[in-house]
Amino acid sequence: MAKVPHLGLSFTVSTVALTVGLAFHESLHLEDLALSTLAVIPALAGVWLGQSLRNRISAKNFGKDFCSA
């Protein structure tokens, strides 16, 4: 299913654009880096969980369930 990789690309482009915008407006502070880094941990756990679920069910059912959510 092509939607999953496209969503990943969309989130990556959005994150880069947000980072560039914050840096351009001098709103990106290194003090916030530790908290932001900690926030990545649950996101990576979600990615791992999604991949493990995707590997356990058929691509057809995963796509159907994903699109209905």
C-alpha cells in the first residue's frame, strides 16, 4: 500500500520545514533539545509497534484497517 510511505515522507518534510521556520525566526532554542529528544522515544516506540503489527497481518488487511481508522 503506497499510503504508508507517503505519510512518512509527508511527516519528514513537515518536520524539516518546521525546524527551518523556527530557526529562521530564532525560536529554536538548544535548551528545548533535551525535551524534544525525549519526545522522540514514544514516537519511535509507536513506529516499532506499527511495523511489528504490519508484519503479523496481511498487507491487504493492514491497508484496509489503516484506511478505515
